[in-house]
Amino acid sequence: AVDAPIDPDAIFKQGFLADRPVKPVITRFPPEPNGYLHLGHAKAIAIDFGFARFHGGKTILRFDDTNPDEEAEIYFTWIIKIIKWLGFTPSEITYSSDHFQRLYELAQDLIRKGGAYVCHCSESEIKLQRGGKDGKEGPRFRCAHADQDIQMNLDKFKDMHDGKYEPQTAFLRMKQDIDSGNPQMWDLAAYRIPKHQKPHLRAPEWKIFPTYDFTHCLCDSFEGITHSLCTTEFILSRESYEWLNKTLGVYEPMQREFGRLNLEGTIMSKRGLKQLVDQKIVRGWDDPRLYTLIAIKRRGIPPGAILAFVNELGVTTNRTFIQIVRFEQTVRRFLERTVPRLMLILDPVPVTISDLAEPVYLDIPFSPKDSTFGSHSLEFTKTIYIDRSDFREVDSKDYFRLAPGKAVGLLNAPLPIKAVSYTKDETTGLVTGIQAVSDRDAKPKAYISWVPETSLKVEARIYRSLFKSDDPSAAEGGFLNDINPDSEIIYHDALLESGFNEVKQRAPWPAVLGDSAEVSGSESIRFQAIRVGYFAVDTDSTDEKVILNRIVSLKEDSGK
Ligand code: ATP
Ligand code: MG
Ligand code: MG
């Protein structure tokens, strides 16, 4: 059978519910609207939404918009689209900024409880207070600001709020536990005045902004989140998360952690991706060689395959690096039995079959195994095109494809053909045409693909790894020094059989791949090009010209 889309049972048997058997389960996915989501986020989305869905609960999409410097409208739009594309529906969309007033009031409460103070120390002073590098260079101590009385702290905090301090000259710190062994309890910042006073998109009146450590646990609490799931970098933050909710006496959600998904052989950090885009090493944030989810979508990878991949990895706390080939293997398995087959010739050479008087009309199934796929017509014409790599000027014993005097089978065609002669462009050295005859009696050892002369001229983009090494960030001179010059090979004059028109009309095809009609585009027009790979239609396509992306090859290659 076809690989099922995510099986929530398999990944959620363990864990979170046993730790806190509360229903209905309410989770949240809390992206910062400061970039495009990547494959790692798909794991978080699948876990946050999948866990709640499995237990009949719900998931809130909360934009953690506490940093006006980095936010942009386009990120909100795409985050919503990508979650839908993955097949999940938030019960509600909220924003941390919805709660700015309430958070501000709770910060005042915290001051009144003696749990926070306004501090004016510099970064280096704070480092010193925290015991220097790794907290190991000296004793930890609090600054004099920690001793200010409550009223002074309230006044100063109001002054911060009213814009009376220059950026970065005052911040609110929580008075936690500097004797704790946990650095996430060493009087973390709760409010800051950002350096650039860029107005917040949804709350332009605010000049001070709450930090992650102050905001996250409280917003989880306000929204009644039962299980707050995040990546393992936040394990140490769990103590501060619990401390703040408890100290303020608000509802206490439970935080639990799972391992990040990291991919080997690529980079997913925003800063790195931005460099690749700005330096035009890739076409944009959705370049099919990247692992942002918009790029993965554009490349034609079906959402169902992403969920299957996350499911295969499981919900462990391991921080493992996963090889791209492993991801591609899941994608390939997913596509193998689910997309129609067509013939595509990347580098065409004409072959004229001199004894074929009339074209022969063939009826070719879209799938060799599944008759529900239906069939399409294909013309076997006097002139056909085969791939340059399937012809050799000089035959040899261990070679089974076309050569002068040698016969080869043509996939789906009634008769093998034998090459008789060929023509060649003397300046380029390239074969320009092959003359052949049909060879009814031949017993060919190989079958090659071909297309009739009535085929569509298309552009096909073949991708390989964008980087040469498995750890581009560690490459000498940085990842920009590790770019694979052959990461994209373009065939401008490829030929695709006309059965494509029907494939296009019937897309998205079929439902198991998980494309939602609402958010999918040309990438849901997918097919297997026999012997060449899996392809999808690129968004650069126009009415005049079809442009194809190779999603994955048919078999694993080194990718380099
Ligand atoms: P990045 O810097 O890579 O964008 P982030 O943690 O800043 O990551 P957020 O927008 O804060 O991104 O992430 C939203 C959610 O996605 C968080 O719960 C975070 O833990 C989770 N997440 C981010 N990256 C990964 C990853 N590589 N694997 C699994 N979950 C991730
Ligand atoms: Mg973050
Ligand atoms: Mg982020």
C-alpha cells in the first residue's frame, strides 16, 4: 500500500499526555514572523498539531511578534499558507502583541511582588555579574539596581514605557535565583527598548517589548495551553517558564521538549539563507535547492511526504543530523506509486525510422500497475526523439542501447529499432540526426525512452546539492566557499510527450499526496519521467513555456 500520511498514533504514543493527562489538549505553534519556515519547523508543526489532533484537541497558531525590527507582513502570510499546505488548521490565530497591555500589567505586578527591577547595566557588566564566560570565571552577584525599592522600579518601568529612556539604556529584569545552577534563572531580561525604534506592525504605540522568557509562558497561560511543546534548547528555560507563571499565580501550562530536526549538507539559518539570496547564488527564498518550506513546495515535494518523513524520525529528544538523501528517499517512496508516468527527453536527438510509413497510435497507461490512473494516447511517428546519452557512435559489446548496426527497444512502442547511420555537426562534434529502421526480430537487451515529433518543448531544471560538503558551515572560508557549481543544470530544449496535458488538467493528483486545492499551485502537477526522475511544474512557467523542476531522481545518487 501507499505510505500513509502522518500516523499520529505512532509518534504520540509516548510522552506528553502521560506527563499531564489533561483534556482537551490545547497546543500552540509559536513562530516568530521574522522569516520563512523551514523543514525543521515542519517537525514542530507536525508535533504541535498532530499531538492535539490525535487527542481530539486543538492548536492555536500564535505569532510571537515581540521583535518589531525583524517582522514583515509577507512572513505572516506565508506561515499561515504553509501550515494549511501541510494539512493543518489552527483553531485560532493569535499574536503575542494581542497581550501587550496585559503583559505590561503583569510586569508591574511582578515588580510589586519584588520579583523584578529596572536595570541600567551594560552587556559586559551583566556578563561579569553572571560569573563571566560560561559562569565560571568568577562569583555571581547582583548589581545595585536589584536593591531599588518597588516604587522606584515602578516609576522607572513607566518611564521605559513612556519612551523616556534611550534605546538599550534600561531594561526590566526578573529577580530569579542567581545561586541556582541554571543560567536561565540568573535574572533574565523581561522587557527591553530595542535599538531601532521601528514601529511594531500591529502595536505601533509600544516602545518597550517583552522578551521571549517573559512572553512565552504567559501567553501560553492566557490561551489555556495544556502542553507547550518546544525544542530541546529550551530545556533549561523550563525552570524560568514555570517560575514566572507560579510567581504571578496564573494558570500553569506544562512545557515539554523534543529534538530539533537538522539537515546535513545544507544550511537553514535565516542569516545564511539571506546571504545566498542577496548574493544571487539562488533564485530566491523559494529556490528549489533550499529547505525552506516554500522552496520544498515549489520543488514539488508533496506535503504528505514531509509528514511521513517527520513521522519516520519520531518524537525523540535527540538532536540528530539527518542526511538529505534520507529525506529524498521518503519523497521518492511516496511518489513511486502515486504519480502518473510520462516520457521526457532532456537532450533530444531526432531518429528517423525510414520504413515507418504511417504513424501508429498507441494507448499508454499512466501507471504500469494501477489501472485507476487511466491511459493516454501516444503517437509513434516516423521521426521520434531519443536522448543523446542513449546513442553511441561506436558500439561495444557491453553496451546495450542504440548504436550503428545495433537494435534497441523503445519503451511502450510496438517495435525495436536499429540505427543505420547518423549525421554529425563537424564543428561541435555533436550528432544531429540518426537514421534507423524497425527491427521486428531483434531481442533488445535495453529499452530507452523516446517522444514523438508532436511533443512539447519544455525547460527542465535538474537539481543537485547546493553545497559540496556535508557540513557547509564548517567549510574553509564558510559555506559561501562550498557552493557546488553544478547544483542546477538546465535543459532548455527538453521534449515532453503530450500526455502531459491530461496530467495537468487532472492535478492535483492524487489526494494521498496531501495537496490542498486552496494553497497548492503548479507544483501539484507532478509526474514520473520514465528513467529520468520525478518532476513538477515550476512557478516560472508561462502559457508559452512549461518549466519543470526535478523533485528527486529515480534512484539515489551521490547528489554532489
Ligand atoms: P530559526 O532561527 O531556525 O527560524 P526559531 O526557533 O527562531 O528557528 P521560531 O519561529 O521561533 O524559529 O520557531 C517556531 C517553533 O518552531 C518553535 O517552537 C521552535 O522550537 C520550532 N523549531 C524551529 N526550528 C526547528 C527545528 N530545526 N526543528 C524542530 N523544530 C524547530
Ligand atoms: Mg525563535
Ligand atoms: Mg525564528
